[in-house]
Amino acid sequence: MPWYLWAVIAAPPALLLADRLLLLLERHGWVYWRKRQPEAGGGSVYSAINELQTLLSPAQRHVTEQKERQLVLRDDESAGAPHPGRIDLDSGRVVVRQPPAD
């Protein structure tokens, strides 16, 4: 029997065994596999994996940079940012008032 037939026969049980092992590790809190999501703050392992993914994946790097940029460029009214206007979602209208010209 050729080796590739053995691989086709052995692959499903091996994948099932790996899935069950990862679920067991997840139950003990060692990995995040299918059932649980990482905490919002993330752990040290999660942040390390996120940094590695950011370095290797250009799309992930772009998302991370955009999140950081949004935090820096956030308009805050209490800090003197202009008020964007009144938005009434129920009526579908937006009221924008221009500041008086000097």
C-alpha cells in the first residue's frame, strides 16, 4: 500500500486527536482553541503572538497601526475639539452649524 494512502487514512484520526488535546489544554487555561476567547486585556502569551502576527502579516500590521492612529487622533470635545453637530438617528437628519465668520 502506498504511503499517501496511509496518510489519507491516518489524517482524520490524527486531526481529531489533536483537536481533543487542544480542547483539554483549553479547559486547563493553557491555550485558546475553540470555546473560549482571550480576555480583553490579553495575556503575555496572547500579546506576544499578536506582535509576531503583526510582524509577519502586512494586513494585521495595517490594522494595528490604524487602531493606534485612531487612539492618537481621537477628537475629544472636552479637550477643545469642535462639536461635529447634532445627529438625530431616529429622523435621519444631521444638523451642522457653521461657526460665525470673524
